[in-house]
Amino acid sequence: MFCLIKIRKESILGELFIQFLIITSSEDKASMNIRKKFLKSKFFNFEGTDISWHNNQIFKFKGFSTHQYEKSYLYKNDIFIGLTKEPLIFLNDLKLSQSKLNPDLLIFASRHTSKTARPAFLTHTTGNWSKTTDFGGESQDLSRASALLQKAGFISLIEQNFLINLNNFSLDIEVTHHGPTVLEKPLVFMELGSSKLEWIIEDAGELLAKSIINTVLKFLEFKEGNNQKIGLGFGGTHYAPNFNRLIKNNNVAISFICPKYYIQELNIELITKMIENTLENVDYFIIDWKGTNSADKKHLIPLLEEFNIPIKKTKEF
């Protein structure tokens, strides 16, 4: 049996006070659209602080514009908005040593681009399964991630889309892809896509801004509820439909998802990194059985069996 060393599992999940940093980029039109909706919102208030980050002023969440959420978990924690000039997928240095800021969790407010250019709201963790690093990060490396934060982002997108009703936008958790991979804090990307037309739609920017605030609330609720099983996903396609359904309809949260076309790249070291870089303790390896061919299963399953973690199929939930 492979001897697994777990790290950081006792960290922020046991803390009463958590700092969240929402990261926006002046290089990203969708990101700036979302940022504007934060700072000029009718629904919640952000105020400038004396904290600087990446040579820009940090703004802090001060509350909602109504009294509806007076007893919210949000008031017991800090939510900051930062601005960088770096492209988000190439942000490899938080420069925390140069700032009074020390966040526990990162939420990247980002654009999404695809060949189909379909309107979409998306969330995903980051990493490179292969040696290719064209879109940021290190080769065969993974960011730190939280399964609860990713699920909170996805559920928040669903809830806010129901309220604002942008029916032509799809809602997806994507598989793990692109950079950054070297940041010391767990992160998730929440994205507005998938073309220049959608990036500047104000209602879409507002939906993402509301969803990100709700993501913080949902994360804290999941953390307090302690009823989510934590998984790592394997197989399926880029938009991970079976994992989307699994996460939406069950008390299951997933940090990293390796799609079928990278299964052959997996090795003991990379799977170990999936476990170690997940903030929560991992309960299951979860395979999209129909979304994984026989050759890939022959490669994958012996690797997973080296760990003392149960293997399940998506259809078993």
C-alpha cells in the first residue's frame, strides 16, 4: 500500500475567522465588469482600506444594503477585493510579503474563452495534467484547492441565474485546467464567457458579483454543516456533465477533475498532489465510468488502488 503523507488538513477548516480575497485584473474585460458591479452595487457595500496589494488599493466588504442578512456568517469573516495588472492565469506571485493582506482563500473573477463562444458562467480549479504550460502554471502541477469552495461557487451560480434569469447562459463546473499552480493559497476561478460580447454584459457581471459573495456564504455554510463528502474526479469531457450533476444533486464536493484525455498522464506523484493540495480530507476517488475508456481504466485503477481511499463511480451516488 502506498504510504500517503497528508498535509495542511488541519488548517482553515477549523478556524472561526477566514479571510477571502477576490482577485480582479485590469487586463481582463470580464473581470473589470465584475469588479465594477462589486464597487457600485445596490446590494452590498465595499469601502476602500489603507491596505495596498499589487500597487492598488484593497476594498473591503462592509455589509449588505438591506438588513436581510444581518446575522450572516459573512460579518464574522473578511472579504477583500484586489486588483492586479497581471493576466490572471499567469499570476504567480501574490506578493503578500509586501502587503498587510494575508488571505486564506482566493476567488479569481475572470473571463472565459472558448472556440464555440457560447455564453456561459463557469467555475473550476487550476492545474496542468500534462507538461504543456501554454496557459500558465507549471508542468504537471496543481494549485491548492478547496472542494467546498468549488461547490459553493457552482451552487451560487445556479441560484443567482435563477434569480436574474439569463437563460441563454450555460452553467458548468469545468475540469481542472490552466494556471496559476504555484500560489500558496487555495483558489477557485469563477468565469464569465465566452466571447468579448458576453464579457461586458452588465447583467452578467452583476450575476457573477452576486454569485461570488454568495460563494463565500455557501462555503461557510458547507464548512459549518460538515455534511459534504469530498471527492477527486477522473474521466469525462471538459465540461464534466456527470460531475456537474453529481455535485448539484448530492452532498458531494470535488476539488480536482482530471478529464479522460489526460488519464494516461497520471502517476502516483500527481495523484498524491491532488490529495495533498485539496484543503479537505478526501473521502473518495470518483470515476466517470462511461466517460473513461477501457485502456484508461487499466492505467488509472491500479494507481488509485495504491491509496487507502475508496473508489466509486459517478452513478453510485
